Amino acid sequence: MLDTSVRLLRLLSLLLTRRDWAGPDLADQLGVTTRTVRNDIERLRILGYQVHSSTGVTGGYRLGAGKAMPPLLLDDDEAVAVAVGLRVAASGSVTGIEETSLRALAKLEQTLPSRLRHRVDALRSVTLSAAGPGPTVDAAVLTTIAAATRDRDGLRFDYTGRDGGVTSRRVEPHRLVFTGRRWYLLAWDLDRKDWRNFRADRIQPRLPHGPRFAAREMPAEDAWKQVVRGTGSLAYRHPARVRLHAPIEAMGELLPPSAGLLTSVDGDSCELQTGGDSLGELAAFLGSLGVGFTVLDPPELRDFLHELATRYAAA
């Protein structure tokens, strides 16, 4: 017979692995009677776990959400995944979440067995983040958008454009996308009758939400991926169009989707819609690609490159 405290942990672990459990099945797993299972369920409830029970042929037990966050039981892989996720969150793409993530990570790592701590440390020691700095989005805004997207609730919000102007929007939210630099909402704009990208850090939700909506099909299978790639030019202060003197297949392997939108020109070249927060940053990025290129737009980028070439030649 298992000790009561050990049995409670086993019972809790079982309830977490399946949505519904019949009493006899739990009793078989624990090697006890159904009466003992009922008593242990009551002990879990006293500890703060919401365990729902039902009677009849299909009756049984189901673990529900309580008013407070009770302890969780994680297997090895789940614990490592949570630790890695918290460390990524601590890098700071959501406003105010860095300190909270570090506190949660410290609690988790304190309780990790040595074998798991070594796995987490190994991942941390050999991993580098390629995500550049970007504006952070308020956690409450992000969760509001996520909930509306999940529940298919229409979303109303005030949106600050690149020019600083504020417009009122009514949308059907489709997906939240993180590019490694910024959070975006992909949604169907009800007033403009078209798909639109919205930077989440520029969204100020308004209540109440709009009416429920039916899921809308994208115009093409990979349309939303192309929209995400297109944010590489829309998100920056200096958008640009550049012809790269290399096949699109080669550049597609080199560039992440967040770098911009690639389109084929011919077998030896492709066009990249991209951008930068400064002309210097944009010039450095293009130079780092290691291929020849021709600036199609804007003219000020061409002028900047001429000045840069003159300084480099003088050096």
C-alpha cells in the first residue's frame, strides 16, 4: 500500500494525464479501493484542487481549474520545455514579463533534479538568440487578442499607424504571429474588406468585443506566411525594395521569413521587400548577405550607399 502523500501525488499525476477517469480505473492504477479513491479526491479538494465528479454509467472524475494556481506535476520533458520557454520569455518581447519569467524560472530550477538541470544548462550554454531588439507589447493586450482569436470574437481596437495617427478598427482576428522581433495580429478588416497585419504593440483593445464570427478561409494556402514575410518591409522606418543578384532558392535558404518578402525575378535574381530602422542598419544588412544587389527603392538608400562607398574607398 502506498503512503497517503505518495498516493495523492500519483492520483494527481493520473488526473493530469487524461480528461476523464472512472473511479474503478483510478483504483486499479493505484492498487486501492474505490472508497479510498473517493477519500483521496476529497483530500485533493481540501488542498485547493478542483476535482469534478459525476455519477452514473459514464460517471467519474475530472480535474478542473481552481481559484488559485495549485502545484503542477511535470514529467522530465515537460519540465525542460517549461524552463526553456521561461528563459526565452525573459529575453523581453512582452512588457513586464522579464522579471516574472526569471522569478518563475528560479523557482523551477531550484526544484529540478540534477539530471534535468544539466539538460537545461546545456541548452542555455550553446544557444544564441538571433532576434533583434524590438518594441515590447503589453501582456494584457496580448492575452486579450489571443482570447478573442481563440473564441472567434470580433475585435475592436484603436490602432496607431506609422505616422502616429490613430484609427478605429473592427476585425476578425485570425492568428497571432511572433517574428522574433515583433508581435503581429493577422486579421480580416471588416471595413476594408481585406486581410491586414497589425503590430500588437500599437493595438489598444476596446470593450466590449464584437460579435462572434465563423472561421474565414485565407485566399491561398500559404497566404498568411507571405503576409508575415511582408512585415519585414512594413515594420520599419525605411522600407526598401532591392533586387538580389542570386536565385530565389539560394536566398530563401539564407533569409528568415522575418527579413522580408522574396519574389522571383528570373533564374538568376530575386526581389526582396525589406527595411530598416535606419539607413545605416539597412545598408549593413544588405552588405552582410554576400551577394550583389541593386536598390530599386528608396532613392535615399542609393545616395547613402554612394556616400558609404566613397568613405570606404578613401579608407
